[in-house]
Amino acid sequence: MSVLSLPPLDLDTGGPPEDDSPLRSVSTAVAVLDCFADEAELGATRVAARLGIAKSTACRMLAALATGGLLERTGSGRYRLGLRLFEYGQLAVDRLMLRDVALPAMGDLRELLRETVQLGVLVGTDVLYVERTEAAGMNVRFRSEHRRNPAHSSSTGRVLAAADPALVTAILERGLRRYTPFTVVDPLRYRQILAQTREQGYATSREEFEPGWSSLAAPITLTRGGRPHPVAALSVVGVTSRVLGPRKPAVVQGLRRAAARVSADLERARS
Amino acid sequence: MSVLSLPPLDLDTGGPPEDDSPLRSVSTAVAVLDCFADEAELGATRVAARLGIAKSTACRMLAALATGGLLERTGSGRYRLGLRLFEYGQLAVDRLMLRDVALPAMGDLRELLRETVQLGVLVGTDVLYVERTEAAGMNVRFRSEHRRNPAHSSSTGRVLAAADPALVTAILERGLRRYTPFTVVDPLRYRQILAQTREQGYATSREEFEPGWSSLAAPITLTRGGRPHPVAALSVVGVTSRVLGPRKPAVVQGLRRAAARVSADLERARS
DNA sequence: CCCCCGCGTTCCGGAAAGCGGAACGCCTGT
DNA sequence: ACAGGCGTTCCGCTTTCCGGAACGCGGGGG
């Protein structure tokens, strides 16, 4: 089912050892970390092979990262991502002062619509979801393969791109990859959709990333320099007939109200 | 109220530039990251001052970490923790195959007791909570200052230390710091409590970390080498009278059942 | 309005640090 | 028992990185 939705794969991992920057050791250390995005456990030999560096170098990198707490040793001498990364990651999100502000509105919206509600921000040309409240009764916290989306095929990405011409350029340069038969891959059509998004104040994505699933998104804005500027987006995702069918007006209304509420609360929180 | 509960502060940050390891640049890069545990935004000058390194060095470190995505540039030329850290952190927790397995049981337990339920693991001599379901109706996701606890004063830490003599040694070496008038700081009494924890199969902490709040914890075990070995713990935290008063037997029973269920599910998941 | 201070960044030479190749134990699977 | 693979260590050469000083800029005070 979700075999189609392979994660977009990080840029330039697995290729040559990396180059374009000072501090070569730090760059390779980051590249080593990146190796663990794909595999849960790695040893020095695997890492050395993937990055094209000497085994001894890989071993030192792993050891250094482990003493720093970014990696942990598993019993068998291999390594995995360390829990200190979890702490740092939580701090990174906390400091956006976004999740805490948005959670109440997200909970209410989920209750109102009985659908999954997501809070997404932009990272590069991808959308990263920093919080999600699941629709169904039970908590199935979102798994890694659904934590990041290409911006062009998600409603969240569109609502953010609609107000950012530079981002649109970057997205088009990267190319509109097709994920389903419905994915919009024509640049002209994509720009039309963005224009429509600007007019409406919300965006939709009809089964453009995963068959059967659609989403709507509304921007969370922050007033910068007099004009409201989107910094994140709230989105509702669900089975197409449930979110884009007869209930669509209700979904849109609830979504826009929730996004407006979060925007106001965020404005207040950033005193 | 929570002024007492200062986070335990990471080891060896803010001192000399770090030393005991090969790969000096990587070590200092990690030290640079650590600087951001305390402050949300930092520039080259501040970092250089904190670590006792040259300003130029700090600048290169920041730039390298930023190109790696571990840091992000804020508008004014300063830096903050990057969202890639959030991704790595989520991956690190996902790969424990713990949170997903535990969430259903945690939700049920919260419904049953109407109290906050936590899932904690050990990192060094601290307890790190990787998931928490809040008691009250609404989601106030746990803030950074309550995401990490010293192991000696928390029920979770005791349930984990009860089965790990080496950990007890480490905890005692570090010292039993006092947080409230009720914190157990006598090593002998601490060992007695651990013995009692071993007998009972669960641990308690009566206002030993924050006045008014107490907790109970039960171990999540994994059979390794024939014997069950605790790898995490479920805990219930609430106002003392509500969790250690007349309801205590019910809390203990629910907690133990939930922990047993998670242990069984975890055993099954690690096929 | 201009100046000055402080910041982040860049440049450069000396020198220490890290890279790679090969050798060493250890565990596993046969 | 043996052999293959792993993570780790050692060592010399060379590369890369550190620190100090200079640069450009932006903001706040005179």
C-alpha cells in the first residue's frame, strides 16, 4: 500500500565523501550521521564503504559521535542514532514556539472533523510534519516514512509555496516528481494551482501523494513587516470521499478557523 | 512552582573546549551543538567565548553544522538548532520499537486512571521520557524542562536501577542531589528503596523531585539470555493524594498490567 | 547625520591533527 | 578447529585546521 511513498531520500547521501565546505571532518561526521537515516544499525565497515572513506576513519568518526552522544553503541559493536538527538530535536521544535501553541487547536479540530490533523513546516523543498493528532480512536503515532513530504504534492507545501516565489523556483528546479496518476507534474498547471491557492486562502491535494488519501491545508501566518507571512500550515488528511466530498465546506471552514486561531495565539506568544 | 526543577544540566558543557578523544574538530562540533541546549540563538562570538576557542573557529563550526542541517541560520546571522535534528531524534526513538508498541497501553492506562502516563528510558544516569500522554482533557505536550530527570529521584530511574548494579554505582558516584525536602539523599536508604523495589516489582517517588507531585513506575522488560531485563519503564505521575492515597492499589495494578502488556507486545515486535 | 562599536565573516601561515594502509584480537558461522 | 569478517589500533605523511588580524556591515548613540 504505502510502497509507492518512498521517502524523498536526502540530498547527496551515499555518493562521494562530500566536499564543498571547510571543516572536512565535521562534514564527514554529518555524512556519517546521514548514513543512519536509511539503516538502523551500522558498523565501521558499512559506513566506510558507503562514504568511500577508510575504515579507520569511519571507526574514529563513529567513536567521536558516540562519545558526543549523537550515536550509541549496540551490543555487537555497531552503532545506532543516540537519544541525545531526540532531546535536540525536541528542543529545535519547542523553540519554534509552534507546536505548543498549535496543539489545542489541533485537538479541537480533530474532534470536530474526526480526521487526522497535521502541523507542517518547510525544510528545504520538503514539508516536515512536527506534530500530528490521529483521527481514529487510538494513537498510532506517525511513522518515519510519513514524516516528510515533497512540497509540490502536498497541500501544506502548496499553501507555503503560494506566498514564496523563491520557494516555487526551488521546487520547480527540483522537478515535480510523480507519485500517483493524479500528481500534478506540469509546471504551468502547478502555478495555476498556486494562484488558486492564493485566492482561496487554502490548498488541496487530491490523491497526489498516496492513492485514496487527500488533504487540505491552511496557512499559519505571522505578521512580519506589516504583512502576514506564512510560517507553517495546518492540514487535514483523510480518505478522499471524507475530506473532499460533501463535507469539504465544513472541513475548509474548520481548518481556516483553526489556522486563524493558531496564528493569533502565535502572534501573542511571540511578544 | 517549577523553579526548583532545574534541568540537571549536561555533563561537561561550558568548560574547556573538550579534549579526551580523537577527532578534535568533531568533538568541538558536538560541544558547539551542546551550547544550544541552554540558549535558543547563538552567534559566533558567544560560542567562541563559551568554549574558549577562536572566533574564527566557532564561525567555521557553525557554518559547517548549518550546511549539514544540524543548525539553521536565523535572520540576524545567528544560529539555532535545525529541524533535521528533529528528524534524527524521531528516528532514534522509532528504532527502539518502543514508543509505537507502548502507546496503546499508555492511552488505555491514562483513560483508566485519568492521570499522566510516561514512557521513560535511561540515558547515562538520567531518565529521558520519550512519550507522555497527559491526564487533563487537553494536550499540553511536555516541555523541555520536564523531559529529563535525574535517575535517583524518579520512580522510573529506581525501577531501572533496581536491576542494574552498575547503574546504581554510577548514580551514587554522581551523588544524590536534593531537589525537595523529601528527596532521598542517603545512599543506604537509597539502596533499601531499590531492594524494596525489586521485591515489589514497582517503584514510587513521593514528592522527591517536585513538591506536591509523586509517581509510580513499573518496568518494561525484554527477555535477554533467559532472564527478563528491564529496558524502559512506564510511570504514572500525579498529585500525591491522587496516586499514593487510597487509589494507590488501583494505580499499581493498572500500571503493572500495562507494563506487562507492553513487555509482551515488545517481545513479539522484536521477532 | 555621522561615527564608532560590535557582530559575523574571511584570509593567511605555521603546525598539529587526521587520513589511509596494514596489522591485531575477537566473535561468528561452518 | 578453522577461517572469514568485523571493529579497533598503530604509525608516518600530508593535509587540513587553528588562531590572530583584517574586512564589511548594521545599529545605536552622539
